[in-house]
Amino acid sequence: MKPEDRKNLISKTIRFVLVIAIFIGGIFIGKLSTAGQMVPADSSISISENKDLNQFWNVWKLLNEKYPFKEKIPADNDRLYGAISGMVDSFNDPYTMFFPPKEAKMFADEVKGEFSGVGMEVGMKDGLLTVVSPLKGSPAEKAGILAGDIIVKINGVTTENVSTEEAINTIRGNAGTIVTLTIARKGKTEFMDISITRATIPLPVIDTKVQGDVFTISLYSFSENSTKLFAEALQKFSDSQLKKLVIDLRNNPGGYLDAAVDIGSYFIPQGKIIVREDQGNDKPELVYRSHGGDISLPSGLKIVVLVNNGSASASEILAGALSEHGLGTIVGTQTFGKGSVQELIPLDDGSSVKITVAKWFTPNGVSISEKGIKPEHVVSEKATEKNTDPILDKALELLHYKK
């Protein structure tokens, strides 16, 4: 797919491969007519398919008549948004979400780079509210939250049967306030209570460093500006005349699909497949191909990609593509395993909907859903007396690191 074709494809919507689960939402938006009936936004939906909406309005009327605490009755818009959220919750897809206007703006601000909270990405895994990764330097990381932690309680209230939306809304809050999470952690026999002071969190995107003859690019998210920042870092690597590159994707939960394709294109020959999409419903497979890079890379380039359980979605796309094209060796622990694609669609009233629209596969057609990517070299993250970063040390060993 040519760059212009790819950009046209997402001009009206934004494609995400991101684990973060903030609000549960819907895929059907209707309009209220003056007669008080729900009119389908899609005129192709027949009246017979919507005849049971009379029951919705019947319950609406009964609540107005019977509920005794009039001061607690929510506004009409809040009830409609709640109804949409409940409908979508029935799809049991934690990545399909509806954002009312306020939350839509919060989500947009978060993707662009700053929000107030504890600084961690979460998702549903095996039906449990699970930490995908704490962000670098965030209150969550400083408090000791780890990727893979299961959030059992929030401020003493169980998360069992609590939607992701409810959980995230409780965890988030104003800077300076405190939230206490009860955590279940692999290898621990007892729950742990961890109190975290919320803060305004600038999202980290990228870091670079040089160790001897090895250049490392640490990418923390596939955000709106990550392609530009990665290109700048890669140009520094090119200018250094080094030939050994580490791409660190640990605790990177994903982001824009477009960014994963752009970054992969710097390494993968033009025209080669980076990721495949199965859109279901007898639709043809959608293939994203490398559009080539404009940064000169050294001959004899050696790449090692670092991953862990907090590496998800776009991180898995990039790591899988580099590995299957024989361009990079993967080192670390098994990745999170999130193999679906979402589209973010803005709506007229300022709200938005994020819909799971496809499953993605590696260039060789391998699905990583639920199982994740197993590195060629599996290395524990646990520090030892000999080293503090066993995964990076293994990468340096494979690259025959020289000081």
C-alpha cells in the first residue's frame, strides 16, 4: 500500500492498536425524534429490527414516574450515554468503547501526550483487570506497580464484575490525590495494598543512549509524534556510524497502527508486508506494506528488539515484522498478546466511538492474540546480583558488545 493510499484510508478515522482500556462504549448512535422514538442513524436498519426500542422508552418513562429521589435522576444525555455503554458492554469486547464528549477530549489529550492520573496502561486479560505496563517515571512505577499485576480492589472495593470504564474512572483523578490499589502478583501468596499519589503525567515517547559500540532507542508508545521522534533518533544512529542497534519496546502498550507501519518501513524493504488485517464479514484481507525509509542505514546492521509482558499491540506488530523478515532478534519475556485493531470515529456532538474492526496478523499470518510473541531468547526480567537488567545484558551479549 502506497503512503498516500494508507493516509487516505485513515483520513476520516484513526486506527489504533492499543491495549489501554479507558471507557466502555457503543457502535450504534441514534437520534431522538420529536415523537420520542429512537430513529436509527443508519437508514438501512429496518423498523422491525428496532421494534423492541419501545421497551427502552417504557422503562425510561417508568423511571421518571416511579424513582422517588428526583434530585438523583441523571440528565437525559447521561442516561442515553449510559444506555449506549450498556449495549456495547454486551459485546464483551474491552477494546470497543464509547466516549461521551468530556471523556472523548480526555482520551484525545492522553493520546497526544499528557493526562492526570497514576500513569499506567490496563486491559482485560482472562476476564481480570490487568496492568499492561506502568509508564516510565510515573507514580504507578515509582509505587512499585508491575506489568502483569492484577487489580483486585480499588480503594477497598472489589473489581469483580466492574467494567473497565468504572475501574479506570475510579483510578483516575486530580493530581495530588491518593488511590489505593489491592494487587495480586504472580509469585506472591498474599494481596498487596499499594497507595499511589496521582499526578499530571507527560507521556514519555523516546530515549536514546550509546553503550560502547551499541546504540539503543527506547520507544515507550506509538503516539501521534512517535514516528517523527523515532526518525530523529534513527538519524542520530546513522550519523554515529555504529552498526549495532537495540530497539527497546518493553512496557510499550501500543498506539497508532500508522506509526508502527511507518517505523517498520525504515528497516523493512519497500513493498514487503509489515502487518495483515482480517476484517471479517467476507471482506478482503487488508495488507500494510513497507513504503521504504529515507534514512541511510549501515551495511551489516545488527538489530536486537527487547520486549516483555508490557509490550503490546503496535509493539508486537513491529517486533514480529522485524523478526519474521530476518532483520531483528527478539529478546525478553513473552509479550502481552493483543491482536485486534480499533478505529476511533468522532461523532457530531463531540463524543467518539472506538470500535474493534479487525484482527491483525504478522507478515507470515501468525496471530498473537492472547498468547503474545515468544522471543527467540527468553530472559527473565528479574535483576540478579550480577546485573540489574538481564534482558539488555543478553542483547549486548548477542551483539558482541565492545566498550
